[in-house]
Amino acid sequence: MIDENRRNTIKIFLGATAALGAGMLATPLVGSLVAERAGYIQPQRTGAIPIEVCKSPDNCPEEYAVPLEELKNGPVFKLLKVNTMAIPAVFGIVRATDGKEYPVAYVSICTHFGCPLNVSGGKYLTGFHCPCHGSSFIVCNNPDGCPDKKAAFLEMYVSSGPAVRSLRAVKVEVKNGKVYPLVAYV
Amino acid sequence: MRWLVRLWELILERFHLKEFLEHPVPRYSNINPLYWFGDVAAVSFFLLALTGFFLALLYTPGMAVKEVPTSALMPWDVLHPKKTETVQATQSYLSVYTITYLTPFGFILRQFHLWAAYMMIMAAFVHFFAKFVLGSYKRKGGGALWFLGVLLGFLTVNQAVLGYILPLHLDGILALLIGLNLFRYFDYIGIPVGGLIIALLGSNYPTDAVIKMIYVAHILVVPAIILILLGLKIQGILYGGVSPPPVRDQELAKKMVDDKEPFYPHRFALMTGQVFLQISLLLLLVAFFPQPLLEPWAPGEIVPAGVRPPWPVMWYYTYVKMIDPFISVGIPIIMVLFALVVPLLDRRGGSSISERWLWILIAIIYMAIIGYGSVLGFIIEIPKQITPFTRIAVPPDSAVPYIGTPSPIG
Amino acid sequence: MDPIALAWITAGIAVPAAVLVYVFIGTDMKWAVATGLTSVLLLLTLFAYTANIITALYTAVSWPPDPQIVQQGVMYQRVAAGQLAAASFIVGILAVGYYMEISKKRGHE
């Protein structure tokens, strides 16, 4: 009996030591990987993670900015490199039904399975098409919103295909003839 | 010559290899093809490790984009003829391009690795179904081996996908993007998988760090786990024996099990033959059916129409196109989980075919799900995409590109 | 030499050799080994010749590559793979033949 107890004690002791050792090793190993990236772990229940690109247009790096002159020729793809992230953004100009023009930007990752999107439309940005599983996105260009599509004004809603939510947007602001990205939803 | 023989005998003696070499192996497992495919998969793994070592030396991962003249692209690599003078390619793509087309014997090396990978997947599938039909998990120790086998199969498919991503050709980048975003469906039900991916890899879009991580996983982490599990499995088979013969007659089964040959030289000669024949088959496939190194792609370029996944995941592509995403995303998880619990569900009765027709039927249905999807994916273009019954209405903050009310220009 | 011609020479050696080895395995193992090893030696010599051409061809490669040279290199490497495949096949069937021989012997005892 005493022997059995002693054996169990040794087992527990050894097990605890092994667990402690594994923990001691794992902390720096995993910590070195996660490091400053851990701040991003806040996905919303609607499937988007907000990433701050710039606080305001005043202190935004020039490499993120897209001149309006360039946008007038058609949509522009820009790979925004923020910290460790790469965010594929498509900038463009949407022409509303009342004739006014709005500069916009969207993250060009399909909300279905994550494929890169092809831009549709010529000079003005009208929508996106996914080459993988065939989802289509169309911008709501009615200033009063599109209630029949359950979409707000400038929302890139799903017009057909298997995607489950509208495209994730990049919040933009225009200053001195340039479009600056502020917050990207990935 | 004399001293060579003595050296060999010394090695056998000092490392107690004689016990291993002379251990008896039943004859029926040497003769019945249903017992061969595990070996084929294992040998493929070692051939992959061998070729992979040289490929790892030659390959440099990276997302840096460079211009390549269109004339450098081989006509069999592009989906549609390119109209521009130059195309953009990533560092990884150029690296694999250099291995395949500008290195002596690099073409053989890469093609051999690719075909060996295909053969490993194929052999693993056949092995899985053979053991499923035979009910090998019913013998003592069989359940544990089955469990290891399912894990190994899962890792094999993982390894194939990781390897497919590494050249960063168009299809590889698409596979990577899908891999990085697919499991974000868990975000919708409150499990922060999307955040975890970004926390671990730093991005949910390919960057240098992501590619490096995939490279390390493909050449080091996953193979190491496969090697450990494979070692455990071989140990289990060595001491627990191969699965019993699929006959109902107990006496006959016992007779078959007792009819044994020593591993060396009998089984050893057979295995040598198997290795050489396998290398031969792979080299013939390289010679007669070389696979294209698909076309390059860089972020921001248009994705041409008609991109299809490779055959090991073609069945999944078919179902993804036909079924609601919230369900289709779980299909592989359900398939793996079901395979894991099969030994717990199928416990009664013997292991002969007439006694377990129900489970053989289930095995056939399992096979048919994968086979039907694969064939369908290749022969028809699924005409109309489904409309999911789960469209999520999102609040404007993540969908409208303005903070506050949109302001027009001009 | 032209890769197509090399391929035909390879096939001309490999196919009869494989058939001969297969036939001899059923009758006399000694002859099977003799023909097998001779043909493997022949095939490996042919492979050495092809390898020589390949290495010579790839010294001419520059960037951006000439698609002509790349296509030729691919053709030669496919032939080289075929030669190795043939040699490996003959060794493989010899080993399997040896297994059948020794397991048959035990059956007679």
C-alpha cells in the first residue's frame, strides 16, 4: 500500500514537473510569435475586424493616399501594409443616382471563401465579381439606401452567388484632392 | 569483400537487428493487394522527404513582386494567352520557375515530388477504404492504429495543400487566400478564429511572414509530426501484426495467419521491388504526364476565368458551389470526425464481408460522396450558383466606406 | 542527338529487356539477373549520355530565358526520367521475381 502511494506521488510529481516545464518553454515560444499582433483579436459577430490605418488624413503616410485625378480614370488597387498586415484595397469613384460622385474603397477579399475579387465597371466603380465560386457584388448608389436589397447607401451588397455578407469597406476621407484610408475592415 | 560481410554481421549483432529482420510475416498480406497501399503511402512519404530536401535547398519563399517577360512563360502554364508584354510574378513563383525550367534535372526533381505527393494521397485514400471495408479496426489494437491513420491522412492532405501553395502560382495563392479566410465562418458564431489567424500569422492576406510560416510548416513541422505518428504506427503493426484475413471460416483464417515467412529475405525482397517499381512508375508519370507549373499572379491583377482546384480537393469545390456556405464549410470537419469515431460505432460482429455488409455500405457511401463530387467537378460546369438561406445583414459601420455621412466631391 | 530519337532508343532497349527478364524469371533466375543487369547498365550509360547533353544545354541559359531552350531542356529531362524509370523497373521486377522464387522454394519443402 505504502509503495503504491509512493509511486502515485512520484507520478503526480513527475507529471507536474513535465507540465511546468512545457509551460515554461511554451510561453516564450508562443509569445515570440504572437507578440504585438495579439491586439487584432476582436472580430465582430458580423465577420469583420476593424484595423486602424490612419488616425486622420493629417498624419497619414503619403503611400496610402490615392489622388482623385488617378481615380477619375478608373478603380485603383492598393496593397495597404499596416504593421504586419497586408490589406488589399480597391479605391474607386461611385456615381450616385442623383449624379454626385463619391470616392470609396473596399477590401477586395470575397466574403464567401476569401478569393481575390475582379473589379467590374469602367470609369466608375459599380461592383465586384468573384472568379472562384461566382459571387457578385453591386454597390447601392441610391442616396436614400436600397431597402429592397437591405443595403445602406454605398454598401457593396451581394447581388448573386453564395457570399453571405456585403463586402467589407475601408473608411475613407478626402483631403487636398487625395483619398486617405482611415479604418479598414478585414 | 570478406570484411564487408563481417561489418554487416557486426552491425546486425550490435544493434540487435537480427530479431527485427527475422520476425515472421504472414504470407497472405504479402500477396493480397488490399494490404499494399499503406506501404505505398509510406514509401511515397520517404521519396517526398528525399526530393523535398533538395527542393528546399533550391527554393526561396517571398511575396516580393517582379516583372517577367511574357515570352518566358511556357504556353502550357497559362490559362489564356497573355496580351501584355510583361507579367507580374512573386519571388516564390520565380524561384520555382527557376527550379523547374532553368536548373538541370530540376524539372525531374519537381515533377517527381509532385507525382509522389499525388501518389501518397491516392494510396492513403485507397488504404483508408481498404481498411474500412476490411474492418481492420476490430482486432485488438486496431482502433488505435485506425485513429493514427485518420490523423495521418488529415496531415497528408494538409501537407498537399501547403505544398500546393508554396509556388505561389495563381491557383496556389487562391488556395492560400481560401485557407486564410475559410474558417472565419466561426467568427459569425462567436468563436474568434479570424482573429486567431491574424494573431498567429500577422495577416489574413499573403505577406512574406505568412509564406515563411507556410514554408516552415511544410518542410519541418507537419513532416515531423507525420514521421512521429508513422513511427508509432509501424511499431504497432510490427508487434500487433497486420489486420486479419477477410474470411468467415475461423479455421481457414487461422491457417492463413499461421502461414508465415521471415521478413528477411522474403518480405525485404518484395519491399525492395516495391520501392523500385514505385520509383519507376513515378518517373514514367514524369516522362509521359508532366504537370504544368501554373501561371503567375500578383495582388491586384485580374484573376482569369476558369480557375479550378487540383483533384484532391475537387470534390469539396463541387459541394461548396452547391451547398450553403455555413454547411459546406463544415463538410471536411464532419468527414474527418466521422472517420475518427468509426471504430467506436462499428463494434459488433466479425470482420468477414458477409457479417458487416452495413458498414461496407457506409464505407461505399463515404467513398461515393468524395468520388461523385470529384467526377462532377471535372465533367460539368455547375451552371447556377446557389443563393444561401443565410445572408447576414450587417450594420453600416463595416460595410459603408464613410465615417458619418458620405460626402461627394466637386 | 534529338530527344525523340533518344526516347526511341531507350524504348528499344527497355521494352525487350523487360520482356526477356520477365520470361527468364519464370524459368531461370540466373539468366534473368544477367539480362537484367546488362540492360540496366546499358540504360544507365544512355542516361549518362543524356545527362551530359542536359548539363551542356543548361550552361547556355540566361535571363530572360529563351523558351526554345527551356522546351528542349524539358524534352531531354523527360527522356532522362524515362531512362531511369526503365532501369528502376527492371531492378524492381528482378526483386519481386526473387521473392517469388524463394517463397516458392519454401512451399515445396
